Amino acid sequence: MSSGTSSRGLIELSLTVEQRPVGGAGKRGLDIFLATIGLILLSPILLLCAITILAVSRDKILFRHRRLGLHGESFDCLKFQTMVRDGDRVLRDYLETHPEARAEWESTRKLRNDPRVTAFGKVLRKTSVDELPQLINVLKGEMSIIGPRPIVEQELTKYGVRRQAYLICRPGITGLWQISGRSNTTYRRRVACDACYAKHWSLALDAQILIRTLPVVFGSSGAY
């Protein structure tokens, strides 16, 4: 059985357990309100980033990556382009010659010194500005302001019973994982945070996460 078929089978099995999305209409209405206000207020920053990316890298402004959303539906998760062209090859070659980096990647799926990231891209990532285009994903109903991390379908097979957290929630721009160390958090710890969020969700928890996200982002804590 292929990994894609296996993942799809896990999705269908999990959805027989719980169909109702976490938060319902109240959470969705708040998402629309916050995303609309955010896009309006942050439009000058978004425009400046787009112009700079075109001027510096002469590449596509937005990076699209297929991620798993509510009820296992895949979507294009948007970010500002922060990487060089042919990033997959660059990463593969780098990991083959840097065993310490390979161990870091296998543990966290992130690299502190990622060879694919451009100089301007490092600034965008450090400040989390690269994720602002995901406000569009929120308006489209593909993401939430707060939720589990957006994951790729192949990751689902690793999560066991915790995979349910990724199927009953819209993935979030920020979440419990974001305020618990961001990139400094281990891969296993991030999964545990996502499962905890799905189990204990409330509007009060969302408000707490949103408030605690601001100092984490502005302080660039755990970002790279």
C-alpha cells in the first residue's frame, strides 16, 4: 500500500469517530473578523514585502505548499517566498554532507541554519511575517487564526491516536505549539501540543494563546 493510500485510509477511519469541527460557527466567525482586520491593517507591510521579494530574488512572491486541513481536505498553504529556487535539491545535498543537520532535521523537521533560506527570507521568518499571507487561507475557510500546525499528509501516519487532532481542527497561523518554543520545540512536543489544543479547546484558550503569541513573535523567540 502506498503512503498516500495509507494516509487517506487513516483519514477516513478517524473521521468516522468525530465529524464536528472544533469551535463551530463561533470560532469561524471570529476567524473571519480577525483575518479581515489583519489584512486591512497589515496591507502596507504585505505590499512592502511583495515588492522587496520581487526586487531582491526576482522570484514568485508567494510559496504554496500542500497541507492537510479540516476533515483531511488538502489545500495550498500560503507563505511569502523565503527560499532559493530548487530548494529541495539544496536541502537534500546539504543533509547528505552534514550529519548533525540531518539529525536536527529528523528530530524537528526544521534547521537552525537552513541553506535554502535567503537573507531577506531570514528576516521574514524571524519576525513570522512570512506567514501573514495565511490570513487569506483563513478567509477562505482553509485555516484558522489559532489551531494545530499545518501538516503534510505523509506526517499523519506517524501520529497514532493523536492524528485526530489534525482532522477535527482547521490548522492555525499560531497555536499552542507557537507559544511553547516554536522552532526550539521537538517534533514530538509539537504534536503533543496540537493534541492538547484539540482536546481542551475553548474561546478562552484561543484568547490566551493569541495574547501570548504577540510577545513571542515580537521577541523572535524560537524563530529561525
